[in-house]
Amino acid sequence: MARVAVLGITGRVGSRIGAELLRRKHLVSGFARSVSGVTSTPGLTLAALDGSDADQLAARLRGHDAFVSATRFVNGIGARELIAAANKSGVMRVLVVGGAGSLRSAPGGQALLDTPGFPPAYRAEALAGRAFLEVLRGEQVLEWTFLSPSAQFAPGVRSGCFRLGGDELLVDGQGHSRISMEDFAVALVDEIEHPTHVRQRFTVGY
């Protein structure tokens, strides 16, 4: 049993990560700017928190075994603030919910966000996510992991059946790149329980 802090517990991804952790009998501390809409359940402790305040975040993180950041990159906690808070709190295991935009479209190819036709509506978030990852890649103290979803990332079914990859987008035999938020949560909690991508980015897809 681990004690895990989840920043962004009210979000679509953060809530599913919290649920998966609880399903496996871990203790969860859930943080968000407002937690009024979340129902407290056994094993879950909730607290309102502005994640951009590194000192406040560090104080809340103390005593946890791992920290999951499941917030948006635009207007969310910055990479340097996250690193500072984790180091100050003494929590060395940090996992970040990433984006697909910084994944390569093919081995040796360009990032998805640099390819023609990348949706303009997602560009700012994808650029911020790539910058966040680059800062993490310079961090040699924390045991960080950055998990990128597939291109299609939405609520769905928890199947527990998926593939893992590295820096390239995973595509199935029909040319689709997708993962449910439920199975993304499974992959992330698997990584908490059995770390195999320390100081790495990896991806998950069908």
C-alpha cells in the first residue's frame, strides 16, 4: 500500500487515476483548486490547493510515496515549480500526465505537433507539454516519469489490455491511435507499483 498525492483529482484523467489507486487499496490525497464536487470515500483525503504555489504544494506532499500531476500544462503547475515542490517535500517519485503532441509520428520523424494538420486548438497545450518534458529531462534527482496518451484520449472502458511504447505514437492495425482514460490510469498506476520508466517518457495505446 502506497500513499499517493494526485494534483488535479477533479479532472477527467485525475479522477480516474484516483479511482484506480483506490481500487488497488492505495491511500490517495486528492488536490485541486476546488474539491467541493468530489465525494470523499474510504482511502481518499481531499484538500483545496493552488498547485502553482510551490511552497503550499510542498507542504501538502510531505509524507507521500509518490506524486501524480494531472493538470493541464497551460495555466497549470510549471515544471520548475513541480520539481521545486517535490524536492522540498522529499517526495522523489513524480509522475506526470503528458500529452500526445510531443510524440514522434514515426521513428526518427517529427513531433506530432510539428506535422501539417495538427489541430490549432491543441497547439498551445502541446507546446507547453513539450517544454515541460524538456525541463524534466534535465532533472537528475527526482525519479520522474512522463506518460503520454495516444492521439485519441477520452473516457471509455477499463480493459487492462494495451501496449506500451517510447517516444513514438502507437497506432493499431487500422491506423488508429487511441487509449481510454481508464486504461491510461491502469498504465500509470502500474508504473507507480512497478517502476520501469524512471526518468523517461513512455506512451500507452491499443
